[in-house]
Amino acid sequence: MFLSIRFRLLFSYLLLLIASFGAIVLAFFVAAGNQPAPAQREYPRLAELAWGIRPTALNAEFDSGEFGPLDRDQEQLERYAASRDVRVMVIVRGDQRRLQPMQVDTYQSISGELAEIERWHIDSDYRLPGIDRLARVDNIAITPDDLVFGRFVDQHGEWVFAGYETPLLGMGQVRNVRLLRMVAYPRPTESLQTVLAGFGPTLVRPTLFALVIGLVIAVLLAYMTSRTIANPLQALAVAASAFALGDMDHKAPVRGPQEVREVAESFNKMSADVLATQQAQQDFMANVSHDLKTPLTSIQGYSQAIIDGTAKDPAKAAAIISDEAARLNRMVIDLTDLARIQAGQLPMHMTRLEISQIIRTVSQKLAVVARGKDVNLRLNVHPLPLLTADGDRLVQAFNNLIGNAIKYTPSGGNVYVTARENNDGIIFVVRDTGIGIPKKDLPRIFERFYQVDKARGPSRGTGLGLAITNEIVQAHHGEIDIQSVEGVGTTFSVWLPFEQPAARTTTTVELPRVGGSSGNGRL
């Protein structure tokens, strides 16, 4: 089953919300379960235990004799502490509430060392509920203000305690020195069950409320996010469907997230490329139809004249038929070569070549055409290192470039052919002072079947020459570039590397030198 993007986003947000909420609640309870329990919860029990260490209570419990005013009978205290599993301490407190050395610490007999209190905190605001007055201890009245509750930390951990204070007998009350008798045990920690029991009922309502709010927010976020993603995608799907039905002008709106915008831009670019290709194919069909119609009409007309015996000069008519047939044959060969090169089925016979000699040979051949048009063909090619390439294909490419430059340069104009070393290769440049190419046509000049408007000048053939040249250069892992200004001239630049990747070098071909030792000057 395929789910819509809106449902997927909503489901994802809900899962994220539930997982996050559950993690927060779990972390809260785990953290709360590891926290110390509130000390005030322990004070009532500690107060009851502390009341049991008064001298009268100890004498009665252990049936012993008189108990000293400073609790010197530590044995009774240790027996009491062991029976209740608590720690009993007797501490002298001086003025300004400073601790004096301990008089009794039952934990010392267990641990074997005297504890040193590191931190001390008294909950001075705490009052034991329901206690208005206390009994007398050693003929000293004990009031609720004499009860002491708090916490302290020593090397054995954190403890909670409760006790009572009395003036230190024999010292008087001048220095406010008091004796603190107290009972302590380690401060307990909260268990998860205790936390749930204490906070569970309180947290249920706000938890449910927060969950409902989170669900509403998740739905809103899913809706808004899906609008920003799903709507542009739906518009893109509509544009694709329209394009498939033949509406080539339908464009996908470029909006939404960056990724969706990139998809829309790629679709629109693809649509434009398809339209351009279709237009080029239509132009090609029109051009080919025209170029085929002219020679075929000539062939049909002259052949019929020969058959009917109406040709005044049968030999001349036969020559015209032969020329037109050769023209058709060249067109078919160009189409076949282009198709095979683009399909990677045309093998390249790579050999070590004298590239400067190839350029001079091609220029020498075309110099006759240039002179016939009164165009100055100027060559500046010095000897260059050997180049690994297919000589026949380079001759074809150079012939196209130089031939086009001559063809579209008016009488009295100039065509410059140069070649030099450049970046581990050679750069071959053909520059003319001809009619130039409109700026709008430059990006498509290497497309097969593409032709610049024929009304601007001489017939440009079928638009295959530059496409073939570009494919030949690409097959040699080279680069071709064009710069042109309409009415000023055009410059073609071809860069070819000295060595081809994984090229198979066979023999070195040396062509005869023509046009002088340096190959420079006018041909």
C-alpha cells in the first residue's frame, strides 16, 4: 500500500513526538529515582529515636546505673545504636554554632576511625508537628526549640539526623556551650515506585494535556510541511503529464524546498532541451529535404532528358548527374560517420603523427579554394612534437574548420591558421574576418542538424560538419571552443593532448612538407 506524503509526514511527527515524550518522562522518573529522599520525611522517626537516647530512657532500657551528664557511658549508646541500626553521636556545640570535638560516635567502633564532618546543615525552620512541649532531661526542661534536625556529610556519605540540645553541665550558660545528643542514619534515596506513588497522580493531567497539545502541533506541522513539499511535487507531476500529452510549453513551477526546486528546474531544462532537439530535428528534416530535392530533381531531369533524347549535350548531362550523385553520397557518408562516432562504433586508428605537416597539407589543399574567392589564407605553424591521433579524422576536422572559414569570408578577407604547444598538447586556431555567427546561435552551433539562417549567406549544407568535427575532437579527449562577433569574424580553437589515455601507438607517419620549411606565410 502506498501512503501519501502527508500521511507519512504526520506519522513521522507522531512517532517522533511519542518517542521524545516517552524519553523525557522516563528520564524524569529515572533521575528522580536516583535523587536523595526529602530529609523532612525522615525527621519524625529520627526524633522518636533521638528521644530514646536520653539518660533516663537508656537506664530504664538497659537496667543500668546512673548515667553521666556527658554520656560517658558509651556502651549503652552503642547497644542502643546496634539495636536500632542507627548512628548515635554526642557533640559539643560552642557559641556561634560551631562544632566542637565529638564526645561520642558509635559509628567509630564499627568503622575503626573517627569521622570528620565536612558539611553541616540544620533545618532551623523545621518544627515537629504536634509537639508543644517536651519532658525534662537531667532536670533540664526541653522545649520544641531545643530539637535539632538537619543533614551532614562526612567521609562515609550523607546522613540525616535529629536530636536535642541541653546546656553543658558545669559550664554555665555564659558561653552558650550546649551538648547535642542526636541519632543519624544514611540519607535514603527515592525509589521509582515511591516517585510514581508521590508524583504519578499529580503528573497525569499535565502529561495528558501536553500530549494532546503535542498531537495538535504535530498535525499542524505535518500539514504545513506537506504543503511545502507535496504541492510543488504535485505541480511537477501535472507538468510531466502535460508534457507527455504533447503540451511542450507547460512548465513546472519552481517553488518549495531547495531539493524540490532543483527537480523542477531540471525538469524545465529537460523540457527545453527536448524542445530544442525537436526543433533541430525539424530544421534538419527541412534542410535535408531541400538539399535532397535539388540534386534528385537534377538527376531525374537530366536522366529523363537523356532517355528521351532531348539532351543537347548528353555527356554534360551525365556529368551533372554524376556530380549530384556524389553530393548525395557525401551527405550519406557524413550522416553515417556522425551516427557511428556518437555511438562509439567508429574505431580511431591512433598513431604518432607530425601534426604540423597535417595542418600544412590541409591548408595547401584549400589554398586553391581560397584563391578562387580572393581570400587570403595565412598559415603560421612551426614544427610541433609528435601527437598520438587518428590522422584521417583530424584531416576531416581541420578541413571542415578551414573550409568553413574560407566559405564564409567575403572577397578580400583573411583566414588565419595557427598552431602551437599548450598545456601538454597543441592548440589549433582558425580565425577569419567573415560574416560571423549571431550570439543566439553560438550555444547550439555544435548540435547536429543545426543550421544558422541560410538567408544570411552561402548555403551551410546540412549542419553536420561542425557536429562531426566536435565529435572527432571529443574522441581524441580534446576540447573545441568558438568565439564569434557578427559582422567581424569567427575564431575556432581546438586543443588536443599529445598522448591519448590507453592509446595504442603503431607507426609514425610523416607527411611531405609543403609550403616552405616553416609553413608560415600566405598560401
